[in-house]
Amino acid sequence: MNKDPFLIGVDGGGTGTRIVLADAQGRELAQAASGPSGLGLGVERAWLAIATGCEQAFANAGVALDWSRCVLGCGLAGVNNRDWRRRFSRRRPRWPDSPSKAMRTRHCSARTGAPTA
């Protein structure tokens, strides 16, 4: 059984969230969109929009969603606010098929594109 990771790019803002799903070699498999995920609107709302968009991207690709194989890269409005970024990281969902540390998440500032800790 294939255990290669899926790469998920998230572009989230105050009006919507765009998702790109790719295979381990970076080949695009599907795109999807969902509601707003800007951190200023609340981290729970952001995670809900991200999860909804990811589910749709996997459905569009015709691939079963397995969170334990997912690596997220999130560019979200508001990630430059340290408190919001910490809250977002701490509230990372523990989806049923994802071991607690399996789903790795990185965020970058939309302003600089630089990774944030």
C-alpha cells in the first residue's frame, strides 16, 4: 500500500480559502475552495474552512482522505500576529486517522512568504 505523503497548499484569507492538493513529487492532483480562514476571524473557523477545503480537494481528485499522510503548508491572513499563530498551531485538529504528530503544519506570512515558527 502506498504511504507517500500528500502535500496540501492552503491560501487562506478573510473572504475565502484556496486549497491545492499535490502528490509527494509535487504534481497537482486537484484544487478546491471553501470559506474564510483568516486568523482574525477565529482559529476554529480557520481550521473548519481548511478541513472543508481539504475534504473537497481529495473528493475532486478521487482520492481517499488520510490525514496521517498529509503535510500542510498554510499561508493565512493574520499569521504574522504571534498570538493568533500560536493559537492556530495549538488548536490543530486531531482527526481520527491522524496520529497526534503525523500531520505536520507550516505557516508563512502572506506579507513576506517567510516561514514562521
